[in-house]
Amino acid sequence: MDQELMIKASLLERQMRELENELEFVDREISELSKFNDNLDYLSASQDNVILSSLGKGVLMKAEIKERKLFVDVGAGVLVRKEPEDIKKILKDQIGRLAEARMRLLNKLHLTKENLISMLKEIESHQSFN
């Protein structure tokens, strides 16, 4: 019986770590989307015509803004022109869905922790009887 409980506890512990990793991923995504949203706010409000534009991997270059419409990659190499406000609406929706996923993960994590604690108490009580 103790061996079976230990295996179940080990599985719960692994599940808890996986949930924590998923939660970290969702938190990073929310943070990145929020930062992107802030950058769009800055772009919309700014009167500057020169910005630093990322080329990737931490490399930036100065770029002249000729218009405020942006190009959005919608997949398969297809670019669609959108206003910053349209993109902000999409970001708000994505952040909302990620926040909901975050809450579901937190609830699952909480339940898993409770189950693990309960199981560890049961293992402890079995060991104290032996």
C-alpha cells in the first residue's frame, strides 16, 4: 500500500511541476503581449518619425516611420495591413484568453497541491503505524 501511495505521490509531484512550467509560459506570454501593447500605445501617441526597430536577436536599427499602418504576418507569408488600434483589439483578446488559461492552471495547480499534501499525510500516517 505504501509503495502504491508513493508512486501516486510522485506522479502528482511531476504533474505539479508540469503545471508550474505551463504557468510560467503563460505568464511570459502575457508579459510579452502587454509589452507589445505598450509599444503600440507609444507608437500611436508619438510624434517622432524615427524609431529603433528590432531585426531580431537583440539587434536594432534606426528606421524612419513613413506611415502608422503596420504589416501583420497572418501565416504562409501573407501580410495584412492593419491600424495599431486593430492590433490592440487582437492583443486584448489574446491577453484575455491567456488570463483565463492562467486561472485554470492556477486552479489545477491548487487542487494538485491539495491532493499531494493529503497523500503525503496519508503516507506519513501509514509509516507511523509501522
